[in-house]
Amino acid sequence: MREQEAVEKYGEERILIGLKFFEDTAKGSAMEIRDYFVKVILDSEEEKILGAHIIGPHASVLIHQIIPLMYTESRSPEPIMRGMDIHPSLNEVVTRAFYSRLPHEHYHHFLKHIGLED
């Protein structure tokens, strides 16, 4: 699901959104990757993945960390969050996106704070 679809179906108060930029990881910084990101959308009540977006180099590979979990019964992010990433690797940006999840309102406040939203 996209963010708006999740909000329409579950309501703003039930949605969590995680966002992490590639440049916030050691590998992304070393590769000088700027302005690319991973965004994850979760249902806060059932702790399940509703959607994910990856914009940047190797996105087609990175999304495969998430897709198999979305087809499980629980759709839980736990395997990613409890797993171990090689360091440095771009995979870390996916894990960090799940750890950075915020309530919908706080996410949009954060976007305003960093100048990505009016």
C-alpha cells in the first residue's frame, strides 16, 4: 500500500511510517548516495507491514528483504529487525527504516522539519 491508501483503510492514528536515507548508513555515505531513501508503512495495532518504497541504487535488490515478509501470514517486520546486517552494506538502510517508524502525524512533522514538506 501507499501511505494514502493505508491512511484511508486504517486511519492516521493506526499508521506508522519509517523513513531512512541511504546517506545515513556507512555504505551509502561512502558511495556518496544522496537523496535516496527507504520508506516503510506499518499497521501499529497488528505490527504488520502494509507497504514499502525504495528509491535509489539497488532498490530492486533491497526490496527483496521486505517482499517475502509481506506474503507471510503475520506480515511482521521482526525478521528484518532481529536479523544481522553485514557492515557496511546498503541493507542497513532497510533495517533502519523499520527502526525509525513514527506515528503518521510525527512523520509529517519530521518531513517539514527537514524541508521536504510545506
